[in-house]
Amino acid sequence: MSPHPNAIKCICETARIMNEAALRAGAPEGSIGCLDLVSNEATNELMRHPQTAIILATGGTGLVRAAYSSGKPALGVGPGNVPSYIHSSANIPKAVADILSGKCFDNGTLCSSEQHMVVDSAIAPQVKAEAERQGGFFLSPEQAAAVARVLILPSFRVNSKMVGQPAEKIAQAAGFTPPQGTRALIAPLEGIGREHPLSAEKLSPVLSFYVVKDSDEGLDVCLRFLRFGGLAFGCQGNQLLAELPVLRLALRLFHGGGFHLYLQRLQPVGHFGGQRFHAHQRRLRRPAAFLHRGQARHRPGSRLRRLRPPNLFAHLAPVKPHTSPPVSPPQFNPSP
């Protein structure tokens, strides 16, 4: 492993724990290792080493391009811009809990984390009240502009100093103090594009909040988000959005934590394990979709496609399926 410079201690400790567990299970010595002195030269040397057989690159565009230029097979994970659509029939407390749980996991550093709340106008006031009850703080236009300046650089790159920082620290850097216990900052926005910096990936516990009149407009907004900055990841909503270019349409699940895939016995398509198999990107530019709707119905006349990612592990022996009953994903229980 070649860790990010801002996460050396964390990733080295993770690698140590994994290596000890692997050794106890019979793995050969040195099968899991981690660079403790990180530089671009060291990372490039590791990727080009004769004993490196395949590369999984999770990072910025530069790292992914370097992996593909190494002469080795590589799987690259790029930016994501996951919208979360809440239909008027959704279970509002659960939908909000799922979105905040996914967004706040690891302070939003996963590229598969939720980035935007797209909400039917009929339930927008209830969703806003529930989000505030569960630790979301809605920003004024002035506060949203200040947060955008802190998070997004003039070059339209994410400010690395703010990646993975808690909501309170981001707010203080923007010049205001949120209520104690704030889990996420939520910015009401009306546009998508470079003139609206918070409509892009933020890699922090910051969400945007968009109100739409119905599911047709919700479909359009989610598609615009995906095209703007995350056409390899996902969205949350309902089956009416089955026409989005997605690999998976999942109902009532949070996206950012990743471990919900294990709890729900789903094939991994997350930040680790192939949500973006970049080697197949030109042929399958299709994100996952994570949607919230009470009674999901397919729109008559539309095509509901069953799209599957390429099976890169067909040569491996099949894994015996779990026999234990499914485990419900953890729920957020706000304090009184």
C-alpha cells in the first residue's frame, strides 16, 4: 500500500492489523505491506516494480493516470458526485438517517459518499426539519458561499486541507460557528455546474439540498449531477429513475459507508472492489444508484435494464454463500 500523505499513520496501522490477521490465517510473511515514507517517486517505483502484478488506484486524476501509465493492469477509482433522491412516499426519518450516516462515515472522504439531497417539494419542509433533528445544519446563502470558498479552490479542485475534516472545523474556517453536535453542513442550492461549487464532489461532511417538483425533475437533476462530476458512481431515489446510466438500482440503502454491501449480501460496487472498474469505463460508464422511495413502481413504457459489471474474478473458486440471516444496517438514533 502507498498511503495518502495525510493518512500515513491511519493506513499503516490498518495494514499492520490486516497483516497480523493474515499471518494468523496462514498467509505468507510480507503479503501485506505499507510504505511509511510516501513520495511520488516511491509510489511510481512501487507501481513499476517487477513483482507488482496489478494496481488498484483510489485517488485523484493524476494518480489514476500514473497507474494506467505504469505498464501494469490497473483498476482506477476517480471522483464521484452521488445524488440522493427522496421521493414523496419515502420513510423520511430513515431516508435522512441513511443519507447522513453515509455522508458522515469517515467525514465524507469516500468518493462514494452522498453529495446531494434531491427532495420532492411536497415533503421538503419535513425533510429539512428531520435533517436538522438528526444533526444537519442548513446554511444561509452567505454561509454557503463562504464554505464553497473554503472547500473548492479557484482551480475547481478540492482543498486538500479540508478533506475529511469535521463539519464544525469547516464552518469555523468559513467564519461562523454551527450549533454544537452538528454532523453535516447542508447548503440549499438551485444550480449545477462550475458557477455552483458545492454542486461538485466535496470529500467532507457537506451536502447540497435541491428541491424538485416531481420524480421527472428529480431524474433530470440526478442525471445532471452524474454528468457534471460522478458518472461512475451512484445516486439514491426510486425505480422511476431506472433510466439513469447505472449499474445498480438499490432502494432504501445508504451509500457512503460501503459496509452496507456486506450487510445486505450485495456484490461490491463501492469505493473498494469495483464501483468504478476504470479499465471498462469506456464501455460501461454506469454508476450505482441508491434510491429512497416507499412504494417503488416502474414507469410504464420505460426500459428497466439489468446491467452487470464485468466479472473479473470468474477464474476463482466460488465462495460458499452465507447461511446466516441478513443483518439490518445500523440506524442513527439521535439523542433527545
